Amino acid sequence: MTDLRIKRTERAIKQSFIELVLQVGFEHVSIQTLADAAMINRQTFYAHYADKYQLAERLIAAFVEDMDQLFAKRMQTADAKLNLADSSASLLPLIDALYIQRNDEVRALRTIVLPNQLGLDAAIQTRITNIFKLYDSTKTLTPFQLEVDVALVMTILNHTIATKQLPDLVEVQTAVKKVARLFNV
């Protein structure tokens, strides 16, 4: 079991890192500034992480892992033939925990693109695309249709992150219908 002091230190580093990234941007976060904000010394930081890039990489990986659990839950409801509206009762607490309660974290991580790696937005978009490809009803989508569907989900996530609340499903349906009418569909 991890020592409570280690957990507290890692939590302080994470929280300070998120706050600093939001305040000054990832590129301007120094280890000394981070250590000062977390009320630790530099050696303590280096005992946990090689550098700020490794810290960011681990935070993004942990967030993506949590996001994958949300998508796995959605896949379970899809396997049970529940549409998004019907499965929302079981998904809303997970969405709330991931995108609303951890709002500062997701906003900070979305600004970081690590060398030779995908940023968080690209990871989210890739996973959404892959999930759409698994549904029987979406296997016949053209590449353009898939792109539009993924963009809609990304727009909903962007809205959720920006406003700290999910749009009402009726609001989403109304918006989609309005776009369809725009193209006389």
C-alpha cells in the first residue's frame, strides 16, 4: 500500500501543476515554480517524476484510462441495445465525474501536446471514432458521416467542459434537427 505521505505529495504536485498550467501555460511551468507551489523541494519532485513532461504524460494517461472506463460503460449499454438517451442515467455520473468535477484538470491537460505524442483532444477524438466504428448502426457510415458524428460528440464535450454542465438531450436533438433543416433534409 502506498504511503499516505507519497499520496499527499503526488496530489499536491498534480494540483499545483494543473493550477500552474491554467495560469501560465505548460511551457512556462518550471520545476522550481511547481515545487514551490506544491510546497515541496525539487528533489522530492524528482523522486516522483523525471521532469514536467513525464508528469504531464502520466496525468494524460490516467485521464485517458478513466475516459476509457466511461466509453466501456457506454459500450455495455450499447450492447444492451440502449440508445444514448436511455443509457444516460448510468452514464451521467461518470461524465460528471470526468468532465465536470475534474474540469480544471481536463482544461489544463487539453492545452498540453507532448513531443511525439497525441494531445488529450486527439486521444479523445480517436477513442470516440473507434467506438463509433464498433456500433452496427454506424458501420455503414461514410468517412464524412463518421467525421460529422465524431465532431458532434466533441462539440458536446467542448460545451460540457466550457459550461461545466451537459447540454440537455432535447437541446442536442433540436440542434441536430435544425442543422438537418438547414440542408433541407
